[in-house]
Amino acid sequence: PQNPKTPIKRIISLKMNILNKFLALSICAKAVEAATQIKNTKVIRSIDLMEAGSNLVTFNTDLTFQNPGKEPYYYYTVAKDFEWSFLDLQVLTQKQGDLHIIPSERVDRLPMDYLPAGTQNMTDNLLVFRIELPADTEAIGVNEYHQNRKEPFPKTIKVYEKQTVEVYESKYYLSVYPTVESTMIFKVD
């Protein structure tokens, strides 16, 4: 976990690794779009930083996408840099006003036909999850659970002092699909 005593080189390295993954995925997204036709139209990611008494962090991702080819799976990715904190993934969809959990599983990589020859290793630094899409689904909610991603800053305080929380996360949504609109919301109240 990152903390205030972490050398600045390590923090820059982590940020550059995430940026490099994002750039590699941007290149892959064009190939995946051609292979699958899935396109994220709107992505809203949120995290509640004020959940008291817990070091559990939940990233809520609401995905709206186009799937004109009626693909049976959606591939969701998490940066491998956060594998140490990752706990679980829960995927929900809404049908006729009711929420339903839909199956997902971690896979080693994307299907080989998704990426052109020579680019398969561009996704080696990702955790890849295959989500089964019910027929005619164009929106899902993904809850990504992590532990120890919030770090108190400063580590120790006096009773009357205020303490903040640091979280390291990319403001860009990491996806193998092209994304039209993406928003990241940090809830602090």
C-alpha cells in the first residue's frame, strides 16, 4: 500500500504503469471494437470515501453500452497493479425493476480472436473478467471490492486534529472497449 513515506519515484512509477496500460488498451480497443462491436456509451465510476470504520473500498461502475452484434460476454478489466487489494467482483443488471446478479469469472486473458497478432501481450498487466450478458442487455452495474486502498493521512493524529484519506486510482476508466463518455465520482460527504 502507498503511504506518505513512499518514495516519489514509486508513486510516479505506479502512475506511469497505469498510464501505459491505458495507452495500450486504447490501441487494443480499436481491434476489439472491430472484433466484437461492443462500445461503451456512458461509464460512471464512483467511490464513497466516507464509509466509516472500514478499510473496504467499493468502486461502483455503471456501464451503458451498445452491443449490436449481440455478443454473449462483456470483458471487464482491473489494473494488475491493484491485484494485491482486489477481493471480488459483483455484477448486477436490472430487469423489469428488479436487480439480478449475473455470472462473471476471472479469465487468463481476452480471447485470441479479439486482438490482432502481436498485440496479445498488451493485456498481460490486467485482471480480466468475463461477464455473461443476458439477452438484450445494454447496461450493467459492477461492484469492485478492494481492501486497504484507503490510507489515512497523516497516519497518527491528536483527538482534535482532522485526518484525511488518500486513494490512488486512475481518473480514466480502464476498458478494452472504446468509451464515449466516462465520469469518476469521489463521494466525500
